[in-house]
Amino acid sequence: MQQLARALLPLLILPSIAFAQDVVRHKLPNGNPFPISAAVEIPAGKTLVFLSGTVAPVADPKAPKDSIAAYGDTKTQTIGALTSIKGTLEGMHLTMGDVVKMQAFLVGDPAKGGKLDFEGFMQGYTQFFGTPAQPNLPVRSALQVAALANPGFLVEIEVTAVRP
């Protein structure tokens, strides 16, 4: 009986070790300061939470609802979308620091000749990630797309978070 207990003890301990592990965020190589992770490892026993794509709320209620003026430029829309995501996460007892993956869909800004405003996106993004208050960086893709559901949308962001 003691031999059986000794044999089963590691099996009982292993799950608690797996739950105690933390998410590992690998930095970009060569000291690259760009504010994303090169890779993120999620240990066994963690729960992934997938949030649907989120767009910015109306910034100017007097503007037509299908116009960029209603939602703002890329920076404004990025801040609006990330603020909405932050609120959704907080409602689930999570934080922006729990975000491990992000996909940002960016429409070319007509005011920039149809090119995406990556600088504006980054100005909004860096208010939420890579700050002293929230240093955790997700892996991320930023893609230029032809259009989003509303002609006024320049930014849609979806994230995956991990429940600690």
C-alpha cells in the first residue's frame, strides 16, 4: 500500500505545480524595444478568454454615424477600442496585463492617402501596454484591411487573455 501511495504522490503533486506556473513572455531578440512580445507561453491549467473584435465608441455624436468624424482618427479609435476592451476584461475580473495576444485590424486613413496610420495606432496602444503601471506585452499582429463593418471605423481590435 505504501508503494502505491509513493507511486501516486507525484501524480497528485504535478497538477498543483502546473497551476502554479506563470505565463512566460519572451522579449524580442537583441534588446529590440518595440512594445510587443516575441512569444508567449501559457502553462497547462490556465484558462484562455477570447474577446470578440471591438471598435471604438462614438466620439462625436453630432457627426454622421457612418463617418470617421463620428469615431475619430486612428489614435482616438485605438484608445476607444482598448478602453472598451479594458472594461470588458475588468467585468470578467481580468486586466490588460492578462492579455497575451492581440490582432489589430486597421483601415487606411483617407486623410493619409489611404495608408494605415501605424504611428497613431502605436500612440494609442502604448497608453495601455509597456507602461510602468502595465508592463506585460502581448504578441500582436497589426493588419491593414480594406474595410470594416462601418465606413467610419478605422480600427477593430480583438484580444485573447489568460485567466491567472
